[in-house]
Amino acid sequence: AIQIGWRPQPTTTLPDYVALDLAQQPRTTGRLLVPLGQTARGPFWASLLDMDAVLIGGTRRLGKTNLLHSWLLALIAREPPRRLHLVLADGKGNVEFGVYEGLPHVRALAGDREALLRVLGDLRVELERRGELLRQAQEQGVCRKVSDLPTAQRPATLVIVVDELAYYLDGDEGAAIEADLRDLVARGGAYGIHPVIATQRPDATAVKGFLKTNLPTRLALPVPDLQDSRVILGRPGAERLPKIPGRLLTIWQGKPVVAQSYVVSDELLGAVVGRLQAGRAPVLPPLALTEMEARLVGLALENHEGFFPIRELAEAAGVSRRQVEALSKRWELQGMLAPVGYSDATGRKQPRQVTEALEQLYLAVLEAETR
């Protein structure tokens, strides 16, 4: 007789609807973080620097464009214009992405094929310019990618988002657009240019072989059959996703991950973009500070001339460094801490600074304590 130990695996049900919270602090650290969604283990954010180039595919009306909006809002909220430029092409005459027009992050909008072809020509020139920067830097030492350049010489990261790929590959301009996209996908990562390509028609015609095989990160929303899943992911799985808008499957660090992407409401989209266009913080500040938060602000004002150094404040207040780091990022989104700066003399990173809005909240706490 053979005795076999067996324990049934617990099943985790993901929510069908999760609203995007830009103030949410992901476990992942780094730049260009975008939200993929809610997983069985919690919020899943990843860096576009790690993704390199991205393919998103799925059936119509199941959340592809909403996912792109969640990424764009996260990028413009968390990255200053000096570090991020966006090139946006929605294939719908700018109906989707036109809302971002006027933001300092947005370098170009391309609603039709001719406009995208012109923008891709500009990016080809930019690619060569960045290549020359790398060649000059290599004369002084090892420098394999744009992110290795000194801060003062490093150009802004460029993210090009192309929705409705099938539309752009049709017509007389299709072959030229595909050739330019191939070049960006093949060489862009080292030059600080990251393509994000999405299509609602995941077949071999819309997702050409070269593009598919050279896009290292692929996300699939629900698709009708096995063949569509293989076109997007190179493997089955997406055809078994429940037909719930926003449900997606990706392969991350060699493992399949199922997530429910975050919903971007029209109200949230309009509010965040409107605040940024008006020069305000993307997220509304809190009405009051907790006791621990007030203690950190007091230490920053009294001992660090208004700067907010993470390690020193965490040690002085007796809280974890990770907790203070998460708080500082949230406060930056809420306009209560200035963005990280760099010294003009040395180029070194400087801590965030307490803004007048945060100081006023701190003074309100002190006033309440004296009553």
C-alpha cells in the first residue's frame, strides 16, 4: 500500500472591480512604476524599465484601453516632466488620448497613420542622438545604456504608447510604421525608449512575427480561443480567463500571474489631468496628520531645515525606513513634499522638502494640542 499526502489547493477569487488608487504604495521600488492590477497576493506594480517593451492584446471591450489609462495616469502622477516624455497614438483620432494634450509630459499625439509616421521619424532621429551620447560616454568608461549616463547628461525616458495597432498597420503607411516600430522594439530599451503596443485583434496579421517575438513583456486580457492566447503570450491560458473586463494574464519572472486591472473612471481621469494642467499635485492631500506623521514633520523642520531624509527620520522617530519611504512618496503625489532634487554642484540626489501645505497641516496639529 502506498500512502499519498494530499492537500487541496485553496482557490482565491479576485474582485471583478477595483478602482485605481494613485496614492497606493506598491511593494516594488524603482522608476516608471505602472499598475498591472490586483492579484491574489495584493497590488501588482512593475517598472517599465524592467518590462523593456510591452505587447497588450485582448478581445474588444474587455479593458485594454482602460489598462493603458491606468498606466498613463500612474506615469504622469509619479514622474516629473524632466524625467519622462510620452508619445501617444490611440488609433481613434485622439478620442482616447486627447485628454492628455497640454500636459508637459506629452511630447506628441498621433491620431492617424500619417501623424504616427512623422512622430516615428522624429524618434528615429532621437535614437541616433542618444546613440551618439552613449558613444561619447564610452570614451570615458563603460556605458552600455542611457540610464548609465550621469544625471546631468541623461535624457528623459521616452514611452511610446500605440493603441489599436491593427489600424496603424493597414493602409499605405503600414509597412513603414511596422519597420519603425521594429527598430524601436529592437534597440529602444538601451536608449531609454520603451514601446507599449496594444491591439484588440490578436491575430498573426495584427501582431507581426518580428514585433511579437521581440516584445519581452506580454499581457493578455480574455481572448476567445487558444490560438489567440498563443499569438499574444506564446502559450495557452488567456482563453481560460473569465470574460470579465480587466482580467489579465502575464508571465512575470517565469511564472504566470493573473490580475484584475484597476478601473479608471472618467471622473478620476479628468480630475488628475485637470490638476496637473493647473500645476497642482495629482492627488488631493489629507485633511489631517496622524500623530506619527506629525512627529516626522516636526523632526524634519527642527533638525533638517525642512528636508525630509528618509533614513535619518526613520531612526529618530523609531519607525521603519520602508514606512517612511512609502509615506514620502504618497506625500509627494499629494503636493506635501517637493520632488527629489539634485545638487547643481555635485549632481547628487537631495531629499524631498516639506512644502507649505504640509507645514500648515503640522501647525494645525500643534494648535490642536495647545487648546
